Amino acid sequence: MSGFGQPQSPTNAPINYSGLNVGSSQWNAPVPIFWGMRRLSTNAIWFNNFKSKPVSGKGKGGGGKGDQAKTYSASVCLGLCEGVVDSIGNIWADGSTTTTTTLSALNMTFFSGTSSQAPWSYVTTNYPTQARSYAQLAYLGAIDLALGESATVPDNAFECARAAGFAYTKTSTTSGWINPSSHAQSSGLDCLMSDIITDLLTNVQYGMGSSAGDIGGSVTQFATYQRAQGLFFSPLVNSQEKATEIIDRWAILSNSWIYWSGAQYQFVPLGDSAITGNGVTYTPQTDVAYDLGFDDFLAASGKDEGPVKVTRIDPADAHNRSSLSITDRTLGYIDNPFEWKDDGLVSQYGLRDDSSTQADEICDPAVARIVVQLIGKRAAYIRNSYAFKTSGKYILCLPGTILTLTEPNIGLNKVRVRVKTVSEDEKDNLSFVCEEFPGNVGTYYAPNGTAAISTATTPVNNTPPGNVNTPAVIEPNSAFTGGVLLTGVVAVLIAAVPFGA
């Protein structure tokens, strides 16, 4: 993909290039896939018509004609990602976080990556034997692209939107919902994780080989919960990773459990209160399926073990501060941290930090505030787990099922729990692991009725502290001053150093 001329003597003479610098193209790189709206860089997949032009008055250190500094240009094809891409909006030139240019200004042609797209007409006309359609790859074509003195493709980044065909998409510039197949480019576009996961599993072009029949009906409740709670995402997959690890991470960010039941993928939203938002109402499944008592449990294998094993985390050891980092669209898609903490627990036990969550799938700060609170509340308040065995008659209990447990020997009296995992042994007996279910942890609540804000760790400097309280003039009684006439002025200063939101 590149050719290098040898530098002339002396050694500080300019390098003469005969092709693209290797930094412009990467071999064996995975083709990125994304959903929603993301900022993408490019990878050169073809070039020709490489030209150089001497720079007047530069690079004469060696005194020879070959030492003249040069600038370069070439016609190139720049790969973006897996198609189909709906449109390209903002463009950042040379690594900037501020939009500075347009496709027309760069003289670039956009190819959306359909399976039937034709080769670029420029290549077909001028280099017909090299013409390729690059089917299912979104890319850009540029004629005589300026490469500078290093023969390197400029570090431009492109904001791409991809949501056509999904059921619902939320934009930051419109209230309510739009039809993604006819949407106009906006300043923000994110998708429901239910659509994203279904596409990842079933897409015939790049999916995991599953069919629509492999997606359980619980995906509808999953979608309703995300939509009502305001959970919208724009994931970018640009490195090799196991699909199970990707889905596990997405499940955490969407406050849900996702599992394979043996026949279908099932989705369990962990929202525990009714939520109305974005045109829908989510109603959680909180009815108790079974009241399990002492006679329902099978004896434990150990002689000194009871039928129900309870694992408790001391509140002093529970995590009371959680943080996550997102790819913030409002800041040009750069990393931005958010945190949630329980001030009461912090005051009582000191800070107990949970591990930070990398949430590149989130590009909207409003979503980040919801997600970090939900992750933090589960870490701080879900402290007890319960393990027990039953006969096979409770085979209908699946992850997410609500039960009550009564075991008087350890003080359990109709304690509500939610099934996390259940497995069946060769004797058809069932082993359950459940978590406590207080019923007030899995729903986002905005502080003081307003949108949640992240707590900055750096103070905002040079901000005026505000006025002091009005001074009070007092004249003490002579009984307190020994007959001496005194007048005093008392001023109480109350000031706080503001921290960034």
C-alpha cells in the first residue's frame, strides 16, 4: 500500500515518497459495525494517480534537485464500516473535536455500502481493471486528495448514522419517535438495545447465524422497558470480541438479564416500578409466582448445612460509588466520566468504589446519568443472595421469576427474592440462586425531580463565591459589659466552592 523513496544526502533531506504512507492503511483490520450514530475514522483500501509537487522555497538542505520538499496527492477509496449507512453528517478535520468541513468541500463521494452498489465511476473510467464495487462496505471516494508532505491520508473523522429498518429510534432534536427509514440527519440518533441485539444475532450479512424464531417474545417487554426508561445506545464493534461478552456487557448497560433458555434468547428487564415515557408505559412483572416453605426445599448435602444458604454482604463492604465513561457526542465523541454515589452510605462507611464501567455504547449524557445510577444502586443495595434446591415441580421458574422464601430456622419469613440462575441435575432436581428483591432499586429516579447530573471531581476555579449574609449590628445590655457602652458588628460568611455538573 506504500512506496518509499530513499532520502538523499545529507540525512536531513526530505523523504521522497512513491506511494501512500503505511499509516494510511491497515491490513487485516476488522471492518467496524455500528448502530445509531457514531464518529468513525477511515482506512485506505485503494489508491492510484499518486502525484507529487515541489514546494517552492523549501527543503534545499542537500543542494541537489532531489532534496526539494514536496507535497503529495492521490485518488483514494477510504473504507468506513459495514454497510448500509444511512447518511453522513458532521465531519471533523485532522482529529479536531469541532466540525470544520463537509463532504463537498473535501470533494468526496459517499457510498452507503449496499449489496448492489456499483463501482466508483472514476475508477471504472480511468482504471477499469481495478474497479471494485466493495459491496456491503460503506466507503468514500476522493479524487486528488491532498496528502501533505508526509503522503498520508488526513486524519478526518465522519459522523455516520445507521438506523434504517429498526423499529424505533430516538433523536435529540425531535420530541417523540420517528421512522428511521425516512429520518433527516440530526444532532443525535440512538437505538434500542432490543433492535441492536436482534440485528447482531440474526442479520444475514454479519449476524451470529440465529433466526427470528430464536428471539423469545420477552424481547417486546425488553423494548418497552428501554423506551419508557429512556435507554438508547449507539454501539460500535471495531475489535475482535466474543459475542457472549458483547451481549453480557450490553445487558448490564440496559439494566437487564439476557440468557439462552435452551430454546430461545430471553430478556429480563430489572426495572421494578411502572414507568411511563416516550409514548409507552412499562409495567414490571412483580407478582409472586410461588411461596416456598421449609417442605419445598431439598436437604443440603452437608450435615451442618440448612436447606437455604444465605450469603450476605455487610453494608460497610458494599460499593457505594459507581462510575462509567461514555463516548460523549456533545463533546465530539470523546471520553467523558460520570458517577453516582449514595451520600448516606459514604458518610457512614466511607467511600467504597466499584470498578469503573467502560460504556462506549452510550453517546448521550442523559442516558449515562440513568445507567450509572441503576448500576450503582444494584451494587449498593442488592447485598443478599440465596441458594437452595427443590424438586422438578418448580421447573417453570426461570431467571426473573419472583418467589418468597420462608425458613424459620434462619429467620426467613416470606422474603421476596428474584431468581438469577436455575439448573437441572440428572435427577430432575433444580438448583436455584436468587437475589433479594426489595422492589425499589431497578428504576431511575431523578434527584429533586430534575435530570440527574454527574458529580465532577475537579472544582470549577475562579467562580465568585457570592455575597455574605447581611451584617447584624448589636448593642449588648450593660449587664453583660460591666457598664461599658459597646457596639458590635457580626457578619456570618457562608460560601461554597461550586463543582462542575
